Amino acid sequence: MNVESPKRVEKIKECPECSSENLSKDYGRGEIVCEMCGLVVDDYYIDEGPEWRAFDSAQRESRARTGAPMNYLIHDKGLSTQISWKNKDAYGRTIPHKNRGQIYRVRKWHRRIRISNATERNLATALRELDVLSSKMGLPRSIRECAAMIYRQAVEKNLIRGRSIEIVIASSLYAACRKCNVPRTLTEVAQAADSDEKQIGRAYRFLSRELTLKLMPTKPEEYIDRFCNKLELDRNVISRGENIINQATDLGLTSGKGPTGVAAAAIYISSILEGTPRTQRAIAEVAGVTEVTIRNRYKEIAEEIGIEIDTN
DNA sequence: AAGACGAAAGTGGTTGA
DNA sequence: TCAACAACTTTCGTCTT
């Protein structure tokens, strides 16, 4: 862990350029930006004090640090050492001249073994990228490892050629999330990776076909928990929402429909029924769909299930 | 002013010839 | 490779509270 002190030197209160106090924090990028003149006041904004515990995924996400823990998941698991270029032995004694040739050869081979070929080098940078990306998204270790495995397989099968590491890493991560039943939407991954959603999607489809990842289409209820957390809705809404989705699924209302849209509609209905309504817009935003889609879904569902919704 | 509603046109992806 | 198609989005005007 390349950790320096978590306390930043001092808190910056105003923009040095225009002395405005409207500074906004961009956690995704780790920057503090002045809203008046657009100056990036601090581009290494990471820590804002301790985050003690995270009770759920939303909190973890909002509290997580952006930086990359540097050690695990590095291609050689961070276990490598380098032989120093000083001609000293472990006790600091100078190595006699007659042994220098030997030491030199050892060093040379040691380096060559460590990051020998192109694939290993590729893997090294890729896994570093994976680490950055997944900690940005607040994903647990198990998913990183899953993504790393997928990526390794892709490397072994020579599937990366012609695709950028960035894109393949992002799609491996997306696949891993689905495999572990903690789906993130393609949009979310693309935003965090700061790259093109279409490319990631294409790479993902390619990977899943070539590696036969056999991933089922995502089920709407897997989104409910996370969306509800973001909307600060309690357990009752979540379980009622899941209930609604199950009913809708039994009635065949969900097949062919976008899972996020269905989840959003279920949450909408459920939040109203539980007395803690959220606006369509708010739900649409966290779910990554439009209000119109929510409307269409929830009308279908409400009608079939026989739930009446008063909008008064 | 904010939220919900719905019509109409547009978009990107899948399917089948 | 192309066209048809369904799902979803965008946009915009209207209605309600």
C-alpha cells in the first residue's frame, strides 16, 4: 500500500484564482474544481478523513477512496524483489571482483524472469488498471479476482489483440460483476472507466462468446437492493419491490424488457405503497433509464397485478 | 414550480432472409 | 448485407397539485 498520511496538508477553502468559495469535489476524478472559473484547485483529492465502517454498498461507494492499493493482484502477486545494483551483499560488504560476473548474470536473469515477455507485461499493466477501476467503483476483492481470472483467460486465448487493455479490463469487470450476481450497468462501468460504452459492450460480448462465460441475462431483482440504497429507501420497500418483480415475472411481463427498467418500475410502485414515494425522475436517474420507460413498465405491471395507485 | 403523463420521432441492437 | 422490428430514449406540450 503506497499510503501516505491520510490527512491532507490543509483543507483548501477558496479558489486561489478568483477567491470564490464554490469549490466542488469530483470524487470520480479525485479533483477539487472551482465552480466559478473552472480551475482545478487540487488534483489529488482523495482522503477526507477516516471512513470507519460501511454498512451497505452505497455507503461503501461514497466513502471509498479513489486511489489504488498497489499490492495484491499485481501480476506476480507483489512478491517479487529486485536485486540491487550496488555491489554489496546482504551484510553490506563489497562483493569481491571475482564474483561480480556471476552476480551480474543473476541480476540479468532475475529481471528477465520477472517481467519477461510481452504477455506478462501486458498483464501487469492490465491488473493495475483493474485495481484502479474496481476501487473507483467500490467493488469487493472477490470481484476483482474474478475479473482478473477472466482477463487472464482472455490473454491466454489471444483475444486482446486489436482491443485496448482499458476496454478489455472494463468488460472483464462488467462480466465479473454479473457472474457474482452484483450487476453494475454497462453505463456505470463505462463512466468509471471513462471510456466508450459501446466498445466495452462489444468487447464484453466477444469475451463471453469466446470464453463461453454462460451468463444469464441479468435479473431485475438484483438491481433493487442497490437502487433502493441509493434512494435511501428502507428494507420494506426493497422486499416489496422484489415481491412485485416476482409476480411480474410469473406473469411474463419482464421477459424481453430491460432489467433496469423493470427494477425501476417496481421500486416506484413499492415506494408509493410503502408510504415513502420517490419521484420518477429520481428513480430514473439512479437506474439509468428514462422516466418514460418507468411509466410504461409500471403501468403494465400495476395493471396486471391489480395494484391501484392513487396519485393524490 | 414540480411532478406526472403521453404522443411522436429518433436511436442502437437483434434477427432473419 | 440489408431491412424489419421491438425496446428504449429524447423531446415537448399538457395537466394536476
